[in-house]
Amino acid sequence: MTGYNSRDKKVNSILLWLAMFAFLFGTLAGCSVVPTVAPTTTHFFLLDAVDIVERADKEDDGYSVGIHPVVLPSYLNRPQLVSRIALNELYLSENNRWGEPLKENISRVLFENIKAILENSKVERLPKQGKQPAYAIQVYIDRFERFPDQRIYLDAYWKIGGGDRGELMRSASLISDPVDVAGESATVKSMSELLKQLSIEISASIK
């Protein structure tokens, strides 16, 4: 009888340890479950050339014009859309990005805008081989983002060269546009409009 009780206690002890192990394993497994997180959607944007109403005067026919790639500060030339949330603080939107490098996008839009405005002139991209255009445009952008006052500011200076004639002129443009609607789509649309205004200012100086 004594041997039976001892064996029975040993079996019960083993079963108890197995039950405790199963409980502990189940608890740890439950704790290690990673909750399902909904995927975040990334949106991609492009600046576009917009409808041009202003056209060059007929007396300006026949110009050859070249446009260099725009020069951007490094804080703007990045994949994320950049906005300014304080004087010295920027916000980079990880879920809202440019569909192509911003420098290339702005350069293309300026080229298309100016080509549309100077519709009767030969407008080319620079640099190029062979004969150089009579006018060469270079644009430098210092600021081009949304500010806390809900306006987009485009702060740029630009110069027009004349080949052997050297630099013909240089000027600065500070233009802005209000954005009354929240969201990046409205911001990008306003930025395209500001590039149109800058293109009109530059084209008006080709004489």
C-alpha cells in the first residue's frame, strides 16, 4: 500500500508539472502575439504645368531661349513633402512624397511653362551641345514650402545670360498663395500655381 501511494504521488507530481508548463507556455504565447496594424498608405505627388493665358507679344518672336536646371536647397530636395511649422522647424511628411526628385520636377514645369508663354520662340533645356541660345535662364530657389500662416511662399532669384554678352539681368521674386483647404493635394496645386507666376515674371524679361 505504501509503495502504491508513493508511486501515485510521483505520478501526480509529474502531471502537476506538466499542467504548470502548459499554462506557462500558453501565457507566454499569448503575450507574444503582435496586434494587427492597418497598413499606412503613402501618397505621391507631382507639380504640373498649368494653363497659360499670358503669351509673349508678337514683337518677341524668334528668340532662342535655354533653361538650366533649377538650383534647390538640400532641405527641399528630398522625397518627402516639406512644410514649415515654426521659424526654424520643418515637418517632413513620410506618407506624402514626391513622385520624382523635386529638382527635376520643378525644372520640367518651369521649362514647360516658359515654352508655352514664349510660344513662338525656340525654348531648349540646358546644358546642350552645339550652338548656344541667345538667352540662358538660371533659377535659384531659396524657399518653397507651406508656412504656419497657411500660405505657400516661393522665394527665388534668377538671372538671364546672353552668351557673349554676359549676364543681361538678375532679379528676385517673392510670391505667395493662400491655401484654405487642408491636405497635401491643395498644397501641391498651390505650388504649381506659384511656378506659373514665376514663369510669367521671367518670360516678361526676355526682350
